[in-house]
Amino acid sequence: MDVPELLEAASLLVPERIATENDLTVNDVWEYLAHDEWEVALDLLEELGDVHQLSLGFWETLATAAEQMRLDRSAAWCHWRGYETRHGIIRADLTLRPAAEARRQTPISGAGVLRPMWSIGHRTATGGPALDIARLWAEFTPFLEPGGHATVRLAPLDPSQWQHLRPGQVITMHEDQSVAGTAVVLEIQRPPATVTS
């Protein structure tokens, strides 16, 4: 399928009753598609997907459209949302340690590239912290500077190891044995019992 067909297919998966904060609906998407405003239609579909939990097929279709339009960040976001549809959502308030106190001296990408380790309460046989890996997506910022602060989403390598997390719990981020940042869990959404495509 080409881009307009993919966007039309994704539009058909959005319930007509949902709207963005600005009262835009899937009918507005159809208007943009009629005028070949594909990128605007894609952005609006992403917004609608953030308002209402949509299917894995919706996110996969949008990711393919974004890839065909060479919109790398949008494609990465749609793949990320597909992962969350399958495995659930973990959001946290992260503060990185300042450059003077940490190994990292450069900003980290906010687009799900970094796969740091996290101390989330597990212990090794000897009683030390057992670290678990999760990719990190910083909301509303392309980069997170040392000492910076952002709301982040986490995509665990093994989601079953993260089932015990609760809002308010403090977890620490590691890029080596030292603490690179501290996060407070804000939100946990379990995946639906059955994920449909």
C-alpha cells in the first residue's frame, strides 16, 4: 500500500467519537487526506492514538506510513506505541545526575535509542541489586541533558520482570555500576488481556 492508503486504513481503525484536546476527530483526518496533507494527517492520527487506546494494527500501519514518508521520529514513536499496546505503559519522572557527578557528559537521545539498566527492586543471590534493561523515550524533548529532568516512558526488555512496579516507587537508572539518574514511577498501564491487530 502507498502512504494515502495506509493512512486511510489507519483512519478506519479510529472510533468516530474520540477527539483530541482541540476537538479534532477522524473526520478532520479525512479532510487532510482529501487535500494530500499526509504529514498533518499522520500527526493527527498519532494524537488520536494517544487520546484513546487503539489496536496494534493501527500503530503498525502508521509506522509503515511514517517510514514511507521518511519521518524517522514518527516511525520510531509508532513502533514504540505498538510495543506499549502489546506490553503496557510505564511512565516515570526522571532526573539525570549532573555531568560533574556522573560518567555521562553528553545528552541522551529522547527517541528510544538508549537502553540503560534499571534498579527496580530485584536482588542478586548475594543481596546486591540486580539490574533490568529498558529502553527510554523522553516525552516532548529530543534530547535529555546531564542534570536534566523529563517525563519518560520505559520499554523493558523483559516486561514480566517489571510487573511489581507501582506509582510513587523510586527506581534508579544505570549506564554502568554508578547511578546515572533517579526516577519516580508516575503511571503503570497493563496491556489489554488480548491484543488485537
